[in-house]
Amino acid sequence: MNILAIIPHFFPHIGGGETHLYQLANRLTEKGHKIEILTLKLPGTVAFEKTGNIAIHRFENDSDLTEQGYADILNYLKKNEFKDTVLYGYLNVGTSNVRTTLMIEILNIARKKSIPRVVRITSSGRVTKLLEIFPSGIEELCQTDYVIALNSGIQKELIDVGVLRSKIKSISNGVDLQMFFPIPQMQKSIIRSKLGYPTSGRVFFSASRLTPKKRIPDLICLWDQMRAYPAIKDQTSELWVLGGDHREKLQLQMYEMLIKQIREWKITNIKVIPSVQHKEIPQYFQSADFYITLSIEEGMSNAMLEAMATGLIVIAPATEAVINIVKDNWNGFLFTPGDLISAKEAMARALETPPGQLEKMSKRNHKLICTYFNFDIIADSFSILFNSLSI
């Protein structure tokens, strides 16, 4: 079976969706599938490259807007024939109305060409947003063969707009357990030293694209508010923020704004680290103690799952995407979504929890990911789904 995947960006761009598709493509090729990826071109990337059975087509992107690239993807779909192929498309509703419209048109053309379609809803609230900005797009979504819902909230959104329950597939994100795993404290200190960071103290870690929905400026404000707390005040704890692709104008602007904010507020125990290659990411997770996020729009955060696989303890808002995985005081610390005071209290609880209890929470997270989110099992589910659509 051939898989035609459409995603806004792909490696070397780093992000949850990119990580998912990169891992999935590699696993599926091992199972005999051929993968063709249609995505947008970033500075420094080539228009076409092939790795094994993965073919990557990158279409022009005018930096701030993405409509030209998606229009080119639409034309590519119109001009070519795709035999024994399933379309696997990412529906990122809300970031660009024009791009959303073009993605719906892409699904329409695929339907007319009798190409089976599997749509991935990337975040909570996206289906509701689609109903607001492009109601006719709901009809096309309802006609797709399957829709991937990453959490129960997304599933409810789909049902509410008329998608049949039989078309909704709950296939979670997954983690490459060969890359993300816990390490002993002594080894953790060695890696911190290698990275040029203090070898002792607690590290709060966040990994995300530098976009508004990730709420990184709010995270900096939260950390500033925590400075009166002893472990923060005496510099024995640090906040590391990993993310920000400098090839993207908006992410570079966000990165520069964060650096300016940190300097003006004279915060010395924050490290803002630009995006690194995917193979280098695990060492940052393994160097940390807590994973913290303020984002309330996730479908299912890849970074959070990778953090848990590495044994990090989660501090996160009690959203639909989080509460299905994290239980307060059992394997993480939850707070009221959008409430910095509640988030501050969760951080304080994390710092006050005895080491022995934290160790138990860490082990629970690793076991949970190994049991339910092993990417090998996730890839099997996708392979079975795609094969079921063979003509």
C-alpha cells in the first residue's frame, strides 16, 4: 500500500506532528509500505529528496503565508494518478483560513479520484473552529474514510458535527522507546556537564515550537513569579526551553522576544535553546526532572509523552489531552488551564514533594508509556488501518 501524506512541515523542521510522521513513515516502510510526503519548503531544504522508500516533495512557501505551497500541492494532486494509495492528511484548522480551505479542497479532489482518505485532527478545538470559519468543510470531513481523534474531546467534537462513530479511530501518538528512556542520576549529571549546564539542582523542561498557542511567554512570567520560592531564588533550579526554528520568521521573532524579556527581567536561571536535530533531543529530556507545559490546545503532546518515557514528572493544565494520561499527585501535578496562580501552586507542590515519592512517579510514567504508547504498536495500528482501505 502507498501512503500519500500531507503535512505543513516535515524534517528537518522539528515538532510533534513532524516527529509522529517521521517515525510512522520509517516504521511503515519496514512493513512494506511506500511513503510519499507533500509538505512546504523551508529555507535550506531541497524541493525533492528520497530516503529509502520515503519520497519527500517540498512546495514553495512564501515565509509568512502558506497558501501558495498548498495550492501547488493541490495542483500536484490534480495532475497525477495515485494507484493503490491512501491519503493521510493533517488538518491544522485555524492557523491559516486559506490553507484550511485548500486542505479541504485537497480532500475533495482525492475523493473525486477515489483515493481513500484518513484525516488527522492535530489539536483540540480544531473541529469546532472548522465549523466556525468554513462550515462547508465539515461535509467533506464527514465524507472521509476515517478521522484520527487523539483524545476523547476531539472525538466528541467530531460526533457533534456529524462524523459517524464508525469513522472515528482513536490511535494515539507514540514514543520511540529506543530513544527515550530514563537514565541514572549520575549519568544525568554527566550529560548536563557535557551540555555546559549545572550538574546539580532541579531542572524544569519545556520543548515546543515557539508559537502563541504554546504560551512560552506566560511560562517565563510564571518562572519569574516563582523567584521568591527558595529553590528558585537560590538558583538551585533552572528552567530550560527547547524550541524555535530560526528559519521560520515568526519563531525567530518569538525567540528574540523571549531573550529580551529574560534579560530585561534579569532572570539568570533560564536557558532558551534553539531547536536541535531529533537525534539530539533525548539528552535534554534525560537531563531534566520535570516537564512543564502551559499549552491548552494540544491533541496529544508528543513532547509530553517523550518526557514521560524518559521518566520526567509532568506539570500541565488539566485539559482533555492531559487528564487521560496524567493523574494529579500520582504521576504529575495538574493545574487549572489558563490559570498562572494554579500553575504556580502546582510547581510549588512539585518542589515540595519528597524525592522518594518523585521517584515512584517517575517510574509510573515510564511504565505507562511502555505499556500504552510504544510506537511499534502504534505503527501496527496504522498499517492495519491503511491496509483495510486497499482497493
